[in-house]
Amino acid sequence: MLQVLECDEAGAVTATYTQTPVSPSDGRETTRIDTIHPTNPKRPWQRGLDVFLPAGYPHSVTDDYTS
């Protein structure tokens, strides 16, 4: 099984891709890719605010960012 993590610029996981073997009835072995999103999705207003803030805010910026 193969897993690939997708992260934003701040290092937060945005998605996990998992390769899973599938054995169809014709005997040919194939694979499928499943996408798993984090279990704590942001609320709509938080996603809208993310457009105007740096990735990973407030953890990704220095103390002098807001001054």
C-alpha cells in the first residue's frame, strides 16, 4: 500500500492519497486511489478568511507581521 500526503506551505496536511489493490472478477490486478481529507474541515467563513491570510496563519508568521 502506498500513501502520499499533500501539505500546504505551513506543513498542515490537506489530503492523504492511498493506493489500494483491487482484484476484479476477471483476475487482473488493478489499483485505485482513495482521497482522504482531514476530519476537521474549516467553516465557510474560515475558508473565506484564508484567501487574505498567509498559509498556516498565525503559526507561519513572525511576531512583527501584524504590527
